[in-house]
Amino acid sequence: MIVDKNTKIGLNNFTVELHDHQIEWEQNAKEIIEYFKDIFGDLIVDIEHIGSTSIKSIKAKPIIDLVVGIKDFNNLDNIMEKMKSNGLTYCPKKDSPESRMFVIGDLNEILTHIIHLVEYNGNEWNNKINFRDYMNNNIEKAKEYEKVKIKSMENNTDNVPNYHKSKEQFVLDKIKEANNWKKEHNVLLHSLKTQLLISFSMLEKIIETCPNELWNKKVSNYVFWQQLVHAFAGTHGWLREDKLEIMPPFSIFNGKKIYSKFENDPEIMLTKTDVIHLCNETKETIEKWVNGKNDEWLKMPFAVFKINNFDNIAGQIRHIMYHVGHCEAIFRENDIKPNEYLDYFG
């Protein structure tokens, strides 16, 4: 059944109905996403509205799909227990190697939301996000998908598994198209992001190869590892959407001042493991900042200064590379063999 009237959110789990797109779906998804971010905190990296209710030009079943991205899919226990304790129903029959499924509602009656738990930036995450973005940016493809959905529904009004199965191949084909589209339409952004992360790999190499006797040594008026933290803090602080003044990132570690802007000697000495943790946190910030963006976004003004987003990312690459060169110069001054990076650009 196709429903054209105003609709509520939620549908019997054994019924197929397609409703016109509702702005309420988007609003509800935003509210649930903020709620989940509050209760799950650091257990998750990001949450996105996906599925047909996130595609603005087509009809959909009035059940909101959300994808929850976590850092490590091999470490699920904490997040799954947190989900269960907050009223989400786990659906073990829907387990796959890269996904776990939860729902809000009653599996035998009305469902309002389906929650897909996946690894952030993994295959499942990217497939779902890219499919949504592809459909929202290609209305002809979206309408083609809508026709498939309507045809799939015709003989499966009371058979949800067959409804999904009959459109499965179309969705798989369009996911391939979506992934190719994502690469083709974001060549510049992809290149910038790659080069920024490569520069981080160079700093990680410096952390790995720095001798212990140099790690806590004061050089150029600051402790050696402070320069690395300063580099990460700069990127972490600049990749933001708002104009609000912020406290310099990584100024405090375990309650002690570490002076990421070189204002003073640190109150605590960080280990290599500590600094790698800050590096990984910054790389997560990069992934979140560019997620869902495209080459057109690079031309848009940056929130803080009179530059565009391209200039901002390029500036971070220059900043990181300056500190790579400075660290290598310190290595040479201390008779330490410098690193080679010729294989870091492919």
C-alpha cells in the first residue's frame, strides 16, 4: 500500500507500506542522533541518518534507519551492553561479519527505528553513507529506486523479507555506482585528506624511531615530544565548523598542563603511547570533519578566517610537514639517522 497522507513514524514489522517523504523523519533522526551521542559518548565515533527515509525525493517505509559507527568492530561488548541497557532490542539473526542490528519498538508489532552498528569508515559505513548521498545528488537514480521499491511492494505487502530480497540486487548495483561516484566527485578532497593523513604517518614514524634519551630532552627551548603534540593540537583545533574561541587542544593531560603551544615546560612527561593516543584522536577528528563533504565544499569559506576550506586543509599539511622537517633536523643534530619517506606518497 502507498500512503500519501500525513504519516506517523513507525510501522508493523510484518507490513510493507510506502509513504511520501516527511520532514518529520529528518527532524526525528536528528533528535535521536543527539540523544544517542549523549548517552553513548566516547563509545561511538559518529551517527548518521541512512536508508530510504534519508532520501528526500522518494517514498519510504516510515521506519528511521540510523548507522552507528564505532572505532573497533572487534570490541563490541561495551557498546552493545550500553545499547541493551538503554532499551534497544538486539536482533542476533541479523548479525553479519561487519554489522549488528538493534531496533526501537516491538519486533512482533510496531518498529520506529532500526540501528545498524558498524565500524566507522569501514565498508558497511561507507556503503550506507555513499548510497544515501548518491541518491540525494542524483534524482533520476533515486526515482529509479523508488519504482523498484513500489514494484517490490506490489506482491509483498505482508512479506517484508521478500520485499527486501526482490530489490536487493538493485541496491547492490547502486552501491557500486555510489562508491565510484564518491571517488570521481571528490578527487581533490580525497587527495588532500590522503596527504594530510600521510603527513601524520610521518610524525608517527618519528615517534617510533625517536631514541628514549631524546624523547624527554629539552631542545630549542621545549621538550622534544612537545613539538609533536603541538602539531597534532594545531590540526585538531583548526578543523572545526564554528567561530567560537576554543581552549588550545591537548593543553591538559591527566589533569596536568603540557603546554601544547610551548608556553612553558610540561608538568608531566608523556610517553610515546600517550602521544600516539593524541595522534589517533586527531586523525578521528580529520575523518569526522571531511565526512560527507565534497570538492564543492572545499571552495566554501572557512568558519574562522577569510580563507576557504581548501586553504585550511593545505595549511595543516604545511604545518605538519614543517614539524616533520624540524624533528628530522633535531635527529641529525643529535647524530640520529633520519627517516626516509619515499614510500609515503603512493
